Amino acid sequence: MKAVYGGDAFPPSRSRTCRNVCLAATSVVLVATIVLVILCLTVFKAKDPTTTVNSVVLKDLDLALNIPRLSVDVNLTLGVDLSVNNPNKVGFKYKNSTAFLNYRGTNVGEAQIGSGEIFADRTKSMNVTLTIMADRLLGKSELFSDVVAGTLPLNTLTKVSGEVSVLGIFKIHVVSTSSCDFRIDVGLTNYKPKDPITLVDALVLRNLEICHHAPKLITMVMSFSIKNGNKVAFKPSKGTAILFYKGVNVGEADIEVGKVAPGATISTNVTLTALADRLMGNPAVSYDMLAGSMPFNTFTKVPGKVKIFGMAKVAVTSTNLCGFDIDIRSRTVGDYRCT
């Protein structure tokens, strides 16, 4: 008997079907792989986010020159407004990052940027405060000459690093870096001394005595504040508050306040008394008493000095002029108008 190999055990049509299925499956996998690779290289290709410095604001700057030693002490604080754009089609998760402040290639300050996430095709704003660390400026011989010349060259460098997850499979490391060069004008013109500002907070009638239809005693308390808008302390000397009735000085008092720190405001008060002998003989007093209202003015003047760069003492003066009426019947001070 002759042996039969193959035969009807594996019909040709069934073999072709299996082969076609295998080829189809292989083709699908190959096409899917090619599409996946194309997507990874185009649409889902990981891109580094871009960081943009929108603005740099000088929040505080104090300078003290030491001429004999040719040195300078600098206290400087900057506010930096950043925006980080994520151009990827997936979210960008960034780690704790750092912003640096550099002076002529030397790192003189830094600030931390907390971790977070920026969604796909979104931009996130960040605000960073950078302060110069004075000890890092030691030995920088160029600092004195830069300050004397009037400009301070600085640089901010921000580096935000993290990961993007492509198709939820591949985690790819990306970094966003931004460097911004700028100069701060520290010329003396920017630190021109300013006169402090006096603001009247309240005027209260403390006492009003009338005798024979004429004021015998008028006493009032004026509360006011002095705001120092300079970058250095204001050291006032003895000031004066004057009470006027229709342009005539009818009373005055001394003003004594302590040193006012840079940018600070202090409050104080003074008691003003209208002297009866200065009101007597003024025919307008009788008319105003009959009308029930007497017009007054207060004028305050507080002189003093500010020291620029720890060297030059410059005189400044804080003044204020207010007008108001005293209602005789209600014994109150009406609305006051100040300049």
C-alpha cells in the first residue's frame, strides 16, 4: 500500500485562508506602528516649553556709598512676571524649579518656583520675587564703578524642567529656559529727594467759650500723618502748626515728630488755641458770630533732612494747608478742604 502525505488533511483553500489572516494581522500591526511613529514624530513630538519674561519691576532699592573705601552696599528686590507656554498636545508636569539673578556672570540671588502642571496648548503666568544677597557681591570691584556711572547691569535666568507623557506610554524630559538682560538706572536723578506729604486726618473742636457775643476761647485738636516717599529716612526738625482767621495768625503750636522710615507713615496730633486778643478788634468776628459760622485755616510745616547714598544731607519740607468753618450753634467743625 502507498502512503499519502498531505492530501485532504490540509486542503489548499484552508492554508491560503490562514496565510491571508496572518498577512492581514501583520499589515494592521505594521500600519499601526507606522502611524504611531508618525504621530510621535509630528503631532505628539515632545517640544520644550517656552518661557517669556513679561516684565521686571523694581520693588525696592537702597544704596549706600562708602567713598573712602570705594565700596557700596546694595539692597535690591525685583518682581519678575513670567509666562510659560506648553506647546505640546499633552500636559507638562514641571518639578520645583529656580529663577536666578545674576550680576556680571555671578549668581547674586535666586528664588524657587513651585512644582505644578500646564495643560496642553496652555500658558501659565508666574510671579517671582528676586532679592540680591549682599554677601555674594563682596569682591565685585565693578560694583562701585557701575553705581557711580549710574547703571547696574543684571540678568535673570529661569529654568523650568519636567516631563510630558506621549500617548500615556513614553515619558520624555523637557526643559524651558529663559535669559533676560536688563539695566537698572541708579543715577542720582532717580533718587532726587521728595518733600514728605502731610495729610490731615481729623479736626475736632475741643472747646468754644463765648462772652458778650464774641469768642473768648477756641481750642481744637488736629490729627495728621506724615508720609515719607523717599528711599531713605526722613529726619524732621521742629515744625509749626498755625491757625488763621481770615488770613490773620490767631494761634500756633510746635510740632515734634521722630524719624520717619523710608516709605513709612507716622501719625501725630497738635492742639491749637485761638488767642482772644488776636481776635479782638477784628470787625469780621461780630458778623460771623451773628451768621453762626467762623472760617479758619490751618497751615502745618515740618522741615527736615534726608541723607542720599549715606553722604549728602538734603533739606526737604512737608507742608499742608486746610480750610474749614466752625459752626457756632452746633459747636462743631465742618468739612475741611486741604492742599
